[in-house]
Amino acid sequence: MASAYKAVLRVPHGCEGTPTNTVRVQVPEGVIAVKPQPKAGWKLEKIKAAYAKSYDYYGKPTNDGVKEIVWSGGNLGDDEYDEFVFRGYLTPDLKVGETLYFPVVQECPEGKVERWIEIPAAGQSDDDLEMPAAGKGHRPMSKMGTSFTGTSGTVKSSKVRQK
């Protein structure tokens, strides 16, 4: 089911005691018309590319758009928490019950990086992975480097559902 979607990415720590200076979010196929929210003190970059196919967006064919969001130049301390927000449109191509994963990379000083990019294979769960990508579900704080929540008329918990 197609729907507008607001996403909130929570970043609860830095990298091995150092602050987070850059947050990169990869937008999955089927999520289009992405608009990130600017953050005071952070530079915002929207990396655009072609979609795998053309999507109908309110009657207009849409072939490309934001595929990666980068907030950089910030200084989120390891002992601090913040949220990074964007909105998008969930296309009708997304299957009911399918979990959406948004790979996230945190960059910190001294070349330290946290890559939350692993997506479970069939039969796996997030708990089977060391660095799971942010999904629309909840993760225990002990495992989580980043987490992801969202609001939409068609989204509840970690799955896309019909109204």
C-alpha cells in the first residue's frame, strides 16, 4: 500500500568513545520522494541516483531521487543521543509484511566507523547479526548501534501492513 512515511533514526552513541561526526543513511528501493530534515550544526547532503524502475508519484512518473542522506560536520558525543529525521513515500511495490532496512554508517574521528549495514538473510533475524541495518522495528538497546522508527497510516511496528 502506498503511503507517506516519516522516519526517525536514533543514534544513541559514538564510535568506541569518540563522537559521531557523520551519519549516512542508504534509502532502500521502493522508498521515493525522500526529504531529510536539516539539523542545526550539521551539513546536509542529498545524494541522488536513478531508481531501479520508474514509480508513479501522485500521477507523475518518477525515475530518480535521493538514494542516500548524509548529515556531516556535527559533533554528537559518545555520551549523547540524537535523532535524524526524514520523510518519504512508500510505493505500492513494497510487499505487505516486508521489513524495510536502511543501512546506516556512523563516521567518527581517527577514522573510526560503525557500519550498521547487515540485512538478515532468509531464516535469520537481527539478533543473528553483529551490526544489523536500521529497520522499522525495535531492537534491544544492548545490541543497537542505531535504531529506526517511523509513522505512517500503513506502517506499524517493523512491518509494512495494509490499512
